[in-house]
Amino acid sequence: MPLSEWVASHEGSTPTAEAITTKAREIWSQIPEYQALPIPHFSNGWLSRFKKRYATQAHARQEGIPQPPTPTGRKEMKALKTLCGEFPEDDIYNMDETGLFWRKPPFGASSAQDQLITNRENSRICLMLCTNSTGSDRLPLWVIGHTNRPEALREANLKAMDCHWRYHRQAWLTQSIMQEWLAFFYGHVGERRVLLLLDNHPDHQAAVEATPPPPNVHIQLFPAQSPNANQQQPVNLGISQTLKHYYRRQWLAYLAAGMESPQNPVHTMTLYQTISWITRIWRHDVANAIIYRAFRKSSLIDPQIEFITAPKSPDLTTLYETVTRYNPGARPVTSLENFTHPVDEDFEGVLNVAGFMVEGEPTLQELDDAIVSTPPVQSIPTALEAVISIQTAHRYLVFQPWATREDVRLLERLESTINRLAIEERRRANGGFD
């Protein structure tokens, strides 16, 4: 049980400072990944920060934001299902946020490893996912990190990558970010009459009140106290899980490819690589059938078609075993289940499941930057290098029996565009002369 939930379970009373720190030590010792580490000293400063965080969360739940009327469970969900029936499938959307440990390896911390390095490896970002019920309209991913612009993203064209970057010190959704996103959503759907489903998070509700929708957009919050409300959100019924599963396949492949390199691949990993992978996965690997099935699994949309099949997520066992066998630091190995579904990934506002920070806390910039810095210029190819790579792909493609004329033409158009840029690049380098 997270520490904040343990405190909340003491109805009508607040545990003493000694009781809180004792429970924190107990929770720490129960986390497998931390068992090799010494139990940290939970200082008065830590206790003060924890109480402030807990008080803020409790205030938001109880007093800070007006709460909806007490729901009646099934009756509330039945009314929501009726509302969904008034909109075409393409016009029903769901948005939710989820955490992602973007460079967490399948290893726990060893007693010899620096705590600062461990905390940086456990750095997390927040992803805002939104799609309609058929998967035909997936909004660009919004990614929330800790800092304004991490080093690896300073030269990146995030707009071209179909990604929006926002930041907050806890790398999590806030009311102001939610208000920005709502304005973006209203512009995205234009004059279409649509339904947007959101969970009843205080920041969601406050943002909707501060940035009300136009008449053609209906926003409905899930009932706050309905049974298993979180499991009735389509994004949580296979969509976010599939996205993160494919990401971890890419991450394991990256680790396997870098095992023989002189530098630890975990430490050279950057947020540029993460965003490059996650945006492509969102566009291409999360199949429409996954999304279609998730909305129906939520029971909000009829018909409830049981025979709808969706592609299975790839098996990660072989890659996982390859990476965990190569373990020069003899670090404790995290099980495949805990690696693919870390319990603390969505724990709002903290870096670990226990609900506290520890000694060796990194700076916000260190959480977003590569552990071992590499000059970003080295990773950006020239236009000429890009053209040569496309020509290599073209030669490969024309010898494949499955290739189509459209495939070849797509590469040719891309080569033409970048070749024009290469000519302009050479002209600038020569002072305007060819």
C-alpha cells in the first residue's frame, strides 16, 4: 500500500510523525528493487515535504474543487452509456494520462550503485493519450517532462514528430496543462459535434470549468465513485498497455544492441529516442482493432461484440532473457511481469511506489537528460547522408517481391525532397554558389 493511502486509511486522525517514518521504512523494505539498498534516513525535511504533498492531495479531494453528486453506480454508468448512444462511433473520444519509465532497465539497484544514478534510471514522463472509438482519429501525443526543453530535444522539430512537449516539476498533468490540451482538442475537432470522456480527476474537472467547451463539444466525466471507474475508461482497457508494451520491446532491443558498446546503453538513452519511438508506435503499432475493442470492453458502446479480435502484443521473453543474461554489474533482475507492468509507473507525483523521495535526489534537468551526455550535433545527419540512406532503402525495396509501386514512389518523393535540401545546404556552405 502506498504511504499516502496508509495515512488516508486512518479516518478521523492523523498518524504521528514517528508512525509515518516507521511505516515509510517498512514500505521501503518491501520493495524488491530497493532491498539491496540501505534504508534511507527519513528526515524532518522529508516528513515536511510528504505532509505537504499529502495535504494538497487530500484538500483537492475533499475541499479544493467542487465534487459531483454522489453517483449511484450502475445507474450512473447506464446514463453514460445512453449518452454515448447519441453520438456516432467516430465522434466519441476518450483521453487519459499514463506514466512511462522511459529508461528503466530490467534490473534493480545494487548496493554498489550510486543512488543518484538509480533515481535517474527511474525517471518518468507522463503521456496524454486521446483517440476516438474507431482509432481513425488519434490526437498527437502530449508528453509531460520535468523541464522546459531537455538537451536531446533542443534541436528536434517536435511538431514534425507529431508531439507536444509540456513540463512540470513532477512530470505529471496539472490543471494549466489540461486547460491547454482542452483548447487544443476544441480546435482539433472544429465544428463537429463530439463527445469527450474524461475521468473525474480534480485537475480535469477544474480545467473544464476554467476552459468550457464550445456548444458542439460535450464533455462527460466518469462517475467519481462508480465501481471500477478506472477500468471503464477505454484508454485503460488495452490502449495504453499496448503502447507501452511495444515501447518496452523497442527499449529491450536497444539495450540488447548496446550490450557490447563501451558505454552503458541505459546511460546514453535520450528523450529524443523515446519520443521518436513512442510517436511511431502510437501511429502504427496500436492497431485500430485494439482501440475499437477497448471502447466496447468499457461497455459504453454497443454492440458488445465478443468476437472482435485484435493482434496480440509481441512476446518479449527472448529479448528480456538476452538483456538480463548480460548483467556485468550483477544487479538484481526484475521479473518480466514487473518490468512490463511496474506498479509505481502511474503513481502520481512521486518517483516510486512508496510515496517518498530518497537521498541522492537528482535535479529536474538530470531527470530529463541523458545520464552520459553526448553532443547532440553528432546524432543529426546531414541532408546528403539522409539521401544516401534513402537510396540504400530504395535499392533494398526494388528487390523485394512484396514491394508495391506505391512503396517505391513514396521513397522517391522523400528522396526528391531531401535532395533539394541537400543542394540548398551545399549552396549555403559555399557562400551561395553551387
